[in-house]
Amino acid sequence: MRKLLLASALGTLAVPAFAQDAVTLQLKWVTQAQFAGYYAAQEQGFYDEENLDVTILPGGPDVAPTQVIAGGGADVIVEWMPAALAAREAGVPLVNIAQPFDASGMQLTCWADTGIESPEDFPNHTLGVWFSGNEYPFLSWMSQLGVATDGKDEDGVEVLKQGFNVDPLIQRQADCISTMTYNEYGQVLDAGVTPEELVNFKYEDQGVATLEDGLYVLEENLQDPAFVDRMARFVRASMRGWEWAKENPEEAAQIVLDNDETGAQTIEHQTRMMGEIAKLITDADPALDPAAYERTVATLMAGGSAPVISATPEGAWTAAVTDAAKAQ
């Protein structure tokens, strides 16, 4: 009997453990509730259930996701479509495989006492704009309005290269600044400004919104069925994470804080951010909406003499991954 038990134990030990498939995700920005769904999927074991070992890399002002993936540092990235399509045209063959965010959170936030009541009032004012790829939607919008961006006069605006903070508005260096509904706008309010003192122009409301926070991979990798399968499992688990985060905003905010190595975030700000992020993820289906894609392309090509992209992209998105995610 002892020999049988020993043989049984050895036999059990001899069974090999199946290694999880590794996935490295590069985020567009620092650890915050903007990416809560991915952290929640990791914390709740959704990736484990799909046999995935996911490494989440935070971004920051000095991190360009398109460069990270081009250099082999990630399998998949979170990126805004303007930057992704511009990179594709420049030679980095990025392909959108899923679009968790249905709506844009980008807006211009202005002091109401400047007299700006509509976009037609922008000329002769100073507008703060993020760069590093985030300027593309703004420049396309100004081009469509016929507003020059090379100086403040009756036909143009002065563009202030805005840091990733709200100081230019608070210090009156700019009449308007770029904000996200889920982040910087809250920072302005936290600085003691009331909503009545502000006027917001959401890109979504102005018809110039472009797709944000999509998932992108390199085109060549999609030729590998095993990679497509791995991404399908990743997308499916990630969307489970997003649905969980939307249903449990305070717990999701805490998970974000637990993963923030900088210690710069607060539970109050992250909980509020999660609430606003939930408004941008209105559909549990992560498949890209072709109409939203075409709108984004049209916006980016409507730049007059300086369009963000010069030609309609070919092969810039695929439904292969989301279709596989639904089929499994």
C-alpha cells in the first residue's frame, strides 16, 4: 500500500503544469481609473480564467505607446486613434483590434468671463492644448472652423503648449485649456472653481470627437492564429473587468490605488474618475463601430493644408479578434 501511495504521489507530481500565455499591455497614461477595467480583470482573476499572465505597464508623459510596441516592448497598447493612425501612416503598422470606449471624454474648458460662448468666439484667445499626439483632434477642429492656430488675432488663436495639469487656466495664462471629463475637469473644480464660472465644449458634442482608448497591435502579429486567440481571450477578460469596474466603482478605484506605485492618486479622485469613465463605455461589445471609425478618419483628414493623415487608411482595424472573443 505504501508503494502504491508513493507511486501515486510521484505520478501526480510528474504531471506538467500548463504555463499561462503571456500578454504585455502598455497603457497610454499613468495608473488611474481610466484603465480600471484592466486592473480589475487582473485582480478579479478574469485573466487567470482565460489562462493569461498579463503584465500591465503604466504610461506617462515620457512614454509613447506606439514607440513601445514598435520596439517590441508590448503585445498590445491602449492608444487614441489619431495617434495610432498617424503612426500607421508614418510606418508603424498598428491595427485596432477592439474599442472598449464608445465616446470621447475630451473637451475644452474655458473661463465664462472671457466672453467665449461658442466655438465661433475662440479667435483672439489663448487655448491650452496637449501635444505628443493629443493635439491632432484639436488641430482638425480648428481647421474645420477656419480658425488659424499661429497667433492670436481676429481670425486665429494662440496655442499654448499645455502640460498635463490645469495650471494655465487657474493662473489665467490661457482662456481655455484641454481637459478630460473624467480627470482634469475635476482638478479644476478641486482648485476651488465653480461649474458656473466655466463653459465646456465637448468634442463629442461638436461632432469632431475621435476614438479614444482603443486596443492596438502590430499588423504582422495578426497573421498568427495563436496570437489572435490570445488577444481574443485578453479582450474578453478585459471587458469582464470593465463591466465589473462599472458595477463596483469604489472597489475598482481602490484596485487602481493598490496598483499605483507613485502614491499620487487619491480614492476620492479615482472614484469620481471611475464614475465618469463609466459614461464613456456604454456598450459591453468591444467591437469597433465602423461609423465612428469613418468619422474619426474624416475628422483627421479635414485639416486643410496640414491634415493629421493624408490618405484614407487601409487595414487599420479588424473585427477578427472581437469576433473570436464572442465565438469562444
